[in-house]
Amino acid sequence: MAEAFEIRDRLARGGMADIFLAVDRNNEYIVIRRLRDEMAKNRATVKQFDWGNAVTAKLKHPNIVRFLMEGRSGKLPWVALEYIDGPNLRELILHDFDTVKKHMMRILLGMAEALNHVHEQGYLHLDYKPENILVPRDFVVRLIDFDLAIRRTDDLIKVKKIAGTPAYLSPELLQKKMVDERSDIFSFGVAAYELLTGKKPILGDSAQQVFQSHASNEEIRHPREFNKDIPLKLDHFIMQCLARDINRRYPIMSLVIRDLRSCE
């Protein structure tokens, strides 16, 4: 690993991996994501980490973080990724919401284009949330973290285990029912709602709390109730993404992008 790049600083300590800032042989900044020592003892975790890297390597799109290389440092697997100089969308919403509003449509379209590419390449992301969307200074956002991704098929897929952040998961995923790209579309709708309003449409910190909110059929408040500047057409668009009934949502991301562009 040391021959390929030089680590300069630790940027973050995640639940599974440490994130480092490094420079490559061309003195260009890159990011190293390395599995933590205690996680490397679990075969399933190592397999999940390697799977996420394999998926990232297959995705080549301006709105998806670029895979560079991967390897092992002793028993610790690592991956080198494109360095994005900017916060994630969660941080931007919390600390600079005026900038979010100013570049709203550019961010939303980048978010949608990234997810559409994931689906076109045969995967579901299943962990789509603002923390996994990086926002550089040019606002060409990058989608990251494909550890929970699964292969997409022409049929609905049964998910065995609930993973991801509950507030962004679709009702059918929380109930371990059959899922497809419409489950990602729901998660996109939650992230888009939060981008537009600064608030989550469904409250609850645990899977059980969010599930109860869905089960109660409590009406989701329209984004325009919190932000009157949101065009009516965009408000309706978000609500269709957030339909609790999977059959009332957009069926595919290309239609999401079509209608999102018409809101510009």
C-alpha cells in the first residue's frame, strides 16, 4: 500500500472503516477507505466490504465516486477512491441551507442521475441517504458507499436483513417484503424532501418507530408546507416518489429524471 500512495491524515472513523486522505504517485489527493482491525475478524464483514468495492469499480458515471484501486495491508482490505473536496449533503443541509436552496435543481438532478446509473448497471443501492452524497464546490454530486447494494433482477427481490438508516428505507424494505428499484426511488424521495425542506418526511430513529409511522398511514406533509418557494409541480413530484404504496411510485428512475427536468 505504501508504494502506491502516502497517507496524510485520517478524515473520519466510520462504523466499518477508517477514511484517510492520501496522495498518489502524481501528488494528487485520493481517499483511502480501510476496514478497521476489529471488523476484519468477521468474514461476513470483509465479504461485504469487498462486495461494495467490486460494485463501485463497475460504476463509471460523473455523479458516482470513482474507484481507483484496492488491495490488502496485512489482513486489512482497503480501497482507493477519488477525493471529493466538499461536505456530504447532510452536512450541507445542516450548516449551509442557503447554498442548498440556491443549487437545489443541480443537486437533485445529480442525485437522480447517479441512482439511475446504478439501476442501469444492474444494482439496487439500498442505502441511499444524504450522508452518502458528496457535494463538491461545482455541485456535481457523487454517490458513495455500495456495501449494501444488491443485484437488480427483472423480478421483485426478497431482502433477508434490514440494513441502512431506517428513516430513508421504504415501507416494503422495513417489512422485509419484496423490493425493486422503486424502493431506492422512495429513499431518493426522502433525501430530496430533506434537501428541499431541511426536514425528514418520516420521523423515527429506529426501524420500529419508522415502521409504526408507515403502518399508521399518517399523511406525509407536503414539502410546500415547510418551504413555500417550492414549485407546485416539484411538490407533487416528491410526493409521488414518497408514495407508501410501491405501485403508486415512479416505476423507474428514467421517469423520475424526466419529470424532475420538467420542474426546472
